Amino acid sequence: LSSFLSTLLRFEICAVDSNPAVLRLGRKHFNDRVTAQHDDGSSFLRRSVGSFDVVLVDLNAPSNEALDAPPREFCTHDFVDLVARVTGNLIMNVLGG
């Protein structure tokens, strides 16, 4: 999705993930319009001083684990307020194993 948005629609993407292995894999496929940050997404948003057009939350779980869809931390007033501070748009993709 990031490659599609950055290549065809010319979006500038900031990908944030707490798993360094995911970022290493992503960097192999990202183009120059995608930057990658090793961080927890909520923490990253809390420290952000700018704004974003949209926050895309793309969650998944290993095939041997269950995933609450969406996880509780993404259903709190705090998270919704955090997203509202940086943008009015939230897209959430949740896939289980």
C-alpha cells in the first residue's frame, strides 16, 4: 500500500514500526518517497509536531497468535484524540492469523 500511495499518488509516507525486522524488509521495497522510523506508532504520534493527511494503522499478528480486531489500545479515547491532533483521518487495516 505504501508503494502504491507514494508512486502512483505521489504521497509522502512516513512508515513507523516497533519491529526492526519489518523495517528492514520494508526498506528493501520502499521508494525514495517513503521514510521509515523505528518506533512505537502511538509514541511517534505523541512526539510529532507536524500534521499528517492520514494515519494508516496496519496491524497483523503471527499466524500462531490471535488478534483482537482492533486491539483495545486503538479503541481508546486517548488514541482517537491523538489521531485527531495530527489529522482528522484514520484508516485501520486489521488482519488476524
